[in-house]
Amino acid sequence: MNDIELRVLEVFPEPETSVLQREVFADYEESRLLAEVLASESAARPKDLEVPNPSVFRVAAFRGEVLVGWTQGYREGRSQFYMLNSGVAFAERRKGVYSQLVKAVLAHAEAQGCAFVTSRHVAASVAVIIAKLGLGFYISGFEYSEVYGPLVRLTYLVGEERRNLYRTRAAPIRPAE
């Protein structure tokens, strides 16, 4: 694990990133109907909206010069950072690579003055959810996506005051004696 190097990048390297994404998401069921809907929506979208978001924060994990993982996300509003997607090569899983990537995002979000970091995960992504819970994320919601199915929303509260407030508000209460 110590020979993993994290690099903040303007753009992810290609074709390495596309190859890794295909590997990471290979177990997702293909849907021609979804592909048709996305293509139709893309064709109807004004072309000036397809400019990449310059505020996307990208971190890649390398073992030597081999890309073994990535994460990316962006700021939403003044106080939230949203982790858009991440992945780690199958051979590199359960070695702490994902946790290193998440810690890099948390450090970035804190440096940018964000109050919380959010992410959404396929409910069956138990290893990812457990890793994030271990890093201090809380389950903050559930939703349904027509693309991904049931999703678990996770939130990391950046400041200790916010974490204390959460613990106080989330604790079960009973009447005072």
C-alpha cells in the first residue's frame, strides 16, 4: 500500500481511465433502453452545456506508472462537496487505495471550506459503504435511481462542531426526569 502515489490531475489519462472504468463497472447490467434514453437526452441538450466543468477535482492513484484507481467530484453551492464517482482496479481492492482516495477528497474539501462531503452508492456496494463509514461518513438517506437502482446517500461532516451537532441530534432521546 505504501507505494501508491496519489496525484491531483486536470484530466484523467486516456485510454487508461476508460479501461479501468470498464473493469470497475463490468458487473453492471447493460441496458439498451438506458443507452437510447441517454443518447436522446444528449442530442436534445444545448451543445454549450457539454463543456467540462472546470471545477471538477480529480485524484488518481498510481502504482508506479500504472493507474489503479481514481475519484472525482465537485463543489455544490458554498458548503458541499459531492463525490461523483470512484473506482479501484480489482487487483488493488482491500489494500487501502480507496480509503487513500477518499482521504484526499476530505482534505481538499476541508481546505476549500466545505462543511460536508456527500456521495451516493449502489446499495450492494457494501465494501465501499463500509470503508466510508469507517472514515466517519454517516448514512444520511436513501433514494432510487432508474439507472443504478437503490442508492445509499452518505455524508461526511467536515468540522468537529458539525459532527458533535449530528451526534446530539441523532441520539435517541427520552424525557428528562
